[in-house]
Amino acid sequence: MSNAPRRVNSVSNALRLLAQLADSPDGLGVSALATRLELGKSTVHLLLATLADHGFVERLDTGSYRLGIAAFEIGSAVPESTRFGGALAPPMRRLADLSGEAVSLAIHRGRDAIIVQRFESASILRAEIRIGTRMPVHSCGSGKVFLAELDRDELDALFPTETLPAVTRYTTRRKPVLLRQLAEVRRQGYATNDEEYTDEVRGIATGVRDRHGRVAAALSIAGPNPRFRPSQWLGELTETADRMSKILATSVASK
């Protein structure tokens, strides 16, 4: 009798499928996954349906699939040194130490910007936002960085009406106003937030780009109104985001 440990093939195939999607942020179709995994399309369909039921994958309008939020939530429980943005953490920590304010990294999912890495301010008066926090994209600097990358059809799909949800009394509530803000973000390369997500907290954000030049994440600094001046840290924020973009491009290219 063999002493080799037993394996569950369906679990192994599901994990291999997730690994393929992790390397393909734009998503993969059933046929492509079946070819890469050397599995039948019916098997891949069943795996995707099961994973989608639990939020580990999500189906795009194109029919392709990408990782879902449950995959991030599981990943966020991994020790900090290996969490998403692990290779990007040192520049973030340096910026947090230099500014004395909270520095965050966010990804875009639908109508939310989700914090995936965070270095908190050491000060008593600070913005309390944790890893895993979902922020409505129209109410925060990081979200506006993501929205500025979308075309009008994509924006209309996200916000089909002229009225936007309120988060605080300062949140932008009219889509035409948001569109003007996004045009300014595209022009200047960064976005600001002044009490639009949290009262008495303002911030500034810019994009971290992948090797194709697309915004993969948004880097931000935020702090309480009495002491934080976003423009004061624009230079350091931009330099840090550029450094992180180079790290991201290198790490992806080396896979």
C-alpha cells in the first residue's frame, strides 16, 4: 500500500483555476481556462459555478471570469509580510513614516475601492480605516483615480442615474459634478477628497500602474483636516507611486 498522502482532485483543480485567474486580472474565459488546466469545459464550468457561489470568482459582462472579493478576504488574513502589496509595502511604510499620516493602497471592484494595504498614522488624531474597508468610489480620492480611467459608457453603467449616493454631507451627489472632477483628475494625475468619505478627514491619491500602463491600484495619504494639507505631499506621493509601479511591473514580468 502506498504511503503517499491522499489528494482531492476537485480541490486541486479549483486551486489551480484560482491561480490562473490571479495571473490574469482582466479575466479568462471557460475555453482558455480549460486549455490551461487541461480539463474539460464542463468541469471548468462546474468549478467556476461553485467558486462563484462562494464569492471566490465573479463573472464579467464579457463572459470571462476573474477573482472575486472572497479571494481577497482570504488573502487579507495572510501575515502582513506576504499580503497583497507585500513587495510594495516598504515604499508605503517610508511614505507613512515621512508624512506621519495614514497611507493606503486600494483596488477597484465595481462601485467600491477596497483597502488592501494600510500603514496607520502614529498620531492620536487619525483616520480609522482598516484593511478590507470598502469605500464608495465616488466618495474617496482612490475611487476617483479608478473612475478617471473609465470611459463614459462604463461610468454610466456604474451610475445610471444623475443622483449619487450620499456618504457624508460633503459627498458629491450629482453625476455631472463628478464627471467634471474626473476630467480634472485625468488632467492633473491625482485626486483629492475633502470630508467626502469621513467627516473631518481629507486625502490625496494617485495611481499605481502595471507594466501595461493601466492603474492596478491607488495609493493615498489621508489625515484630519486640522493638520493635513494634501498638496504638501503630492510630490512624495507621486514619487512613491512611480516607485511602486516599477516594482509591480518587475514582479509581474518575472513570473
